[in-house]
Amino acid sequence: MSDFAGMEDLLQDFLQEAGDLLSDVDNKLVDLERSPEDLRLLNDIFRGFHTIKGGAGFLNAGELVKLCHLTENLFDRLRNGEKELTPALMDTIMAATQGVRQMFGEIAQGRQPSPAAAGVSAGLQIALTTATEPGATSSVAAEPIAARPAGATVATGAGDEHGPDWQALHAAISGQADANVPAVARRSETTQAGRQDGEIELSQLQPHFPPEGRRSTDRPGAAASAAPSGRRADERAAARETTIRVDTARLDQVLNLSGEIGLTKNRLTSLRADILAGRTDSETLQALDQAVSQLDLLVSDLQNSVMKTRMQPIGRLFQKYPRIARDLARQLGKDVELALIGEETEVDKTMIEDLADPLIHLIRNAVDHGVESPEERRAAGKQAKSVIRLEARQEGDHIVLMVADDGRGMSPERIRAKAVEKRIISEEEANTLDDRQSLNLIFLPGFSTMAKASAVSGRGVGMDVVKTNIQKLNGSIEIRSEPGKGSVFVISLPLTLAILPVLLVLLEEQPFALPLSLVREILPIDHGRMQEVGGRETLVVRGEILPVIALARLLGWPQARRPEFGVLMQTAERSFILAVDNFAGRDDAVIKALDDFRPRGVAGVTTLSNGQIVLILDMKELLSDLAGKGERDTRTTAPRALELLV
């Protein structure tokens, strides 16, 4: 039974509001680190924790109230000038916000949150009880996290005269009472209930985020660290939102259109009665034609209005990333700023959810692989601080996302050589690749240019996932890079996943739908001009030699006659001519997903005006099948899917 029985509505409102508030706090903390004297930022962050604490109080979430209260008190001292913000103190604050987020995950699962990690609570307690003189920093705190040995523990010697009392902090965390430890430090031991005895790693006092949720279990205290990992798992499970915020003006528009459609329906009913009564004069038929045209226009407007209710500003997704970039850069000893552009751009809500992982991979790669260390940048004549841009904009009926860095860039020659070395491609294949195709090799499974895998990346399991996830959204990804100047990853996505413009083609009498975004041109096939190159049929179109691929061959259907028409299609990897028997026109397909039954080569289905079911083909998957046709897939093929659906 839920710990919040009877408060479900309040719980959902709290998680929505507090989640947005915490994301805003995270971004302001990153800004505060660059401008520690900004009183406006200090006040905003203070109010953020205060508001979250108030909501947690309504839910009787005692542990969340305690953690927010400690952090709120710390910011009260910062904004009153009683403490100075140091790198070590910022690490403690960042760890506290991560603890709050983990507690949100537990609350979303219907459980009262468990106490914050021992190091987080103790770090806040010590920060509140020690004075920091202006300009004083700790050499331990300033050291990048990644530079410390894995088992490094807090020094037990006394700190300098004006710095934090590290001896008191160690005693508070380890439970080893000392006569010289202040009373408040001993009182903090009461928050350590259930913790195993033994020393705590210094990394546990920092906002430490193991890549992809991995956490070491071969060291003392690993069992104690399993609880936070479990909280993160709960948080991820609850992360996918099932609710959506909609502007009331958009709902008013939907309501008005619904009313207009109702009036038009009444008009059509009246005209139907007149026609059934024998009134088929030109005036009645003209009125019928006008009513049908008006209904068509109103339904189209209603469809667009409903689609707009699904659109959300992508800034809600972007605001998660400055904190991620900041933490990773600090761990790697780099100076990185993440600049957000186009946060007001609206994207389909379901698409926002599925973009989270690909963008995290790209940002992590930019921080780890893309940008250099401050020393390397100075030696290359660059500013010590690197800038990574995360940008969104709308171009026509597509959304364009861009992740760009000003780092070391990528060398096509090095990528080709690495692919040959790893036996991903042969040397002959490498010689045929241009620079764009060479850069695309990084999307192949298992490919990495890193000589040694690090805790962050280098295992070749990231970029292929990025490309796969983007393709699932009917999108494409392109790389632009120049050695020494930086790299740009450009993602192009449809505005919505609910409606897809398609071209209807015929194979014999059976229609199939092709995504219109891939179609460049329709042309007749002159079999007299076709030539065979490398065992494949080709056509020359404006000086470019393009392979001709029959749709029947892709689907595994017998080909009764030679196709007469071709569709020039272009994907991110190739251009080709798809040979078909005929066309049935263009349509805006309302996509119906096949969640429980996913045939290979089928992106979804739609229904025509006559009720006929049409398969929307996944061209990239069909082409990949053609490239590896020696391997049979166990999933249902498109022809078999059509038989089952009909």
C-alpha cells in the first residue's frame, strides 16, 4: 500500500511542480558557480529549496524536509554574507540536490523517502558549523574528483586555521568520536543509523554519478552505497511522465472547433434528410458540397489544434543538461560551459521523452572526447574555458537539434584507420569512403577511438545507441567536424510522431506508404538506359549514378512485371531509386503504432479513406536487411504482417 494513500492528486502536483523547481535550481547553481556574488541567484535558489520543503511538509515527507531545511539554512548564510561559496561547498550543495532528486524518485513510487546519504547530511552540517574566510579554499576540495585514488579517504589531521575542520568532518562521518570534535558534529552521528562501520570514500562527499548507473561493489562500504543506486533506479522508472501541461488558450480553441463541427454535422444531417426526400436540385447539392468542404476544413483545423496540445517547449528537457555537463567537467578537470539556445522551440511531448538519452550521450562525449583540458587549449591558442552549444530550432516541418563543441574535432583519416584496425571494415572499403562517410563510422556498434576505456566512455556503446534512438523517431543525424576546430552533431526530427506525410506507392494493387521526408523526386524508369554496375542495376540521374532497388525485392515478394516508375529517395547514408509499379497519391497518415506486434521493416500502419489498411515502411531497416540478406531475422516480415493485419 502506498505511504501517500488518499493524497494521490496532491502527490502528482507536488512531483510536477517540485521537479521543475529543482531543475531550475540545478541550472541556477551552475550559473552561481560562475557568479558566486550574484545575490539574485542566491535568493532564487534559497526560495526554491524553501518551496520544495513546504510541499514536502504537506506530504509529511520528513527526510525530504530535513534535507531541504539544511540546504536552505546554508543558502541563508551565503546570501547574508556569513559564508563564501567555495568549490568544496558547491560540491556539497550539488550532492544535496541530487539527494533531493533521489527522494523524488522514491516518493513517485509511493514510498516515504529514506534518509539522505551519510556524507551529504554530514557535509551540510559541517558546512553550517565552520567559518570560511574570503578566498579560503581547501586543496582537497579543489582537486578534481577523477584525480583522486579510488580509495582515498578524508584526512584525519586538523585543517588549516581558517579552513573547514576536516578532522571533525571525518569523525562525524565515520562515527569515531573525538574529544576535539564540536558538539554539533557529534550530534550529526545520530543521522548515521543503519550505516556500516568503516571509512567513507571522499567521492561519497561529492556529487558522484557513476556512468550508466554502475557502482563498484569490490570495496568496503559498497553495501551502504547500494541504497542510493536503488533510489536512482526508482527515479528512472518513474521518470516517464504520463501527464502534460496544456495552455488553456489551446484547449479553448479545441472546444470552439468541436462546437463548429457539431453545427456542420447538424447541417449535413438536414441536407441528408432533404436528399432522401427527393430534393436533388442544384441548390441542395451546392449546399451539400459547401458543408462537406467546411467539415473538411474544420476537421483539419481540429487535428492541428490537438497536435499543438502535445507540443512542449524543449527547454524542459534542456534544463537538465547544464548540471550534467558541469559535474562531468569537474570530474575530468575541465572548464566547460553549456550554452542553451532555442529553449522555447516546441517538440512533440513523446519525442521529448525519447530524446533524453541520445542528448546525454552527445553531451557526455563532447565533454569527455570533444573538448581539451585547459592546458591543452592554452597551448593551442584557445580560451581555457570551452563552450558546448545545445541548440534547437524549427525548420519547415522539421525540428533541428544541434550539439556543437569548440574542441579538438575528429580526423576522418584516424577514424578510417581505427575501423580497419578493429576489423569493422576492410582496407578496400576504407579507401572508398569520403570524409562524411568516414565520420559516420563512429555510429557503428563497438567502434571507439579511445585507446583505453575510462569510467566515462570509450567502450564503443554510446554513439550506435544515439543513432538507433534517433532513427526510431523517424529522424536522422549528421556529423560535421574539422580537426582543431570542433565537432557539430545535427539531428533532424519530424514535428510530431502522430501524423506523418507519406507517399502512397503500389506494388501490383497493394498500396504501401513511404515517409515523404525521404522522397526527393518521382521519375519514370527507362529500362533501356539502365546499366549494371558491380552486379546491381543503376540509373544516371543528373550525372549521379544511383542504384535501382525494386520494392518487391525489399519485401520478398515475387515480381510479376518490371516496374515502370521510380522514387528517388535519400537517407542519411545513401541515395537510391526505389522501383514501384505505380502511385496512389500523397496523404497525411495518422500513425497507429504496433507496440505488441512489431514486424521488421514496418514503422506503423495507417488506414485509408476506404478503410484499407496500409503499412508504413521503415526504409532504413529494409535497406539494412538488404545489406545483410544472408542473415535471416526471426521477426515477422512486412508481407506476413499485412496478411495478419488484414
